[in-house]
Amino acid sequence: MAIILLTTCNNVIEANFIKNNLENENVECFLTNEISSTLLPGYNGMLNAGVQIMVDEKDFDKASMLIPKPDSEKQIICPSCNSANVSFSLGDRKGLKVLAVIFSLFASTPFANIKRKYYCKDCKTEF
């Protein structure tokens, strides 16, 4: 009987939602890192930090079919021109954001205040 990581969630609410769905389907599981993820939310998403859902190895296949798919599988489309020719952007004040990342790496602090923005290469819109 080995315990393995099923998935990592960004907050306790999402993790408990998945945990309850798994338990309703008779899949035993438990959560780890609940307190540290709540106290230090800036570190969630870095180096697999966040609330982790752990399951038994024999239930892994069944559990992985029951969890929702991540949003990263969805295609990003520009709201202005409906183009799929979209790339990641740092948005306005790129120099300040790069400087914040460099400073946070030296200070060993998270840089979670940098929001994800996308840039449409066709109509030049940021969203």
C-alpha cells in the first residue's frame, strides 16, 4: 500500500471539493499542506506547493478519472477579434515586472503579484 500524489490545488476550498467527490465514489484520500498553503498563498503553484490530494496507489487510476481537467487545456481566444494567435505577455510596465522578479529571487520571496496577461498578435490587444 503506497500513498501517492494525485493532484495539487491552489486553495483549500478547491481541494476539499475534489476530496468530497472522491470520497463519494469510495476513493480514500487525504489532504496535505492545508495550513502552509493558507498562510503563504504566494508560494502556491511554485515547486508543486499548494494543497496536495494524496490517494492510495491502487485507487490512482479511478481517482484521476474523477478529478476535473485543468483550464490549461482550453484554447485561449482573443475577445476582440476571436483569433487564436495569442501569446503570453507581461503587460504594461514590463521593465518594472522583470525587476520585481529579479528582486524577489534575490530576497527569496514570491512574486505572485504579477498577473497573467495575453497578447493578441493579430489585433495587438492585451487581455
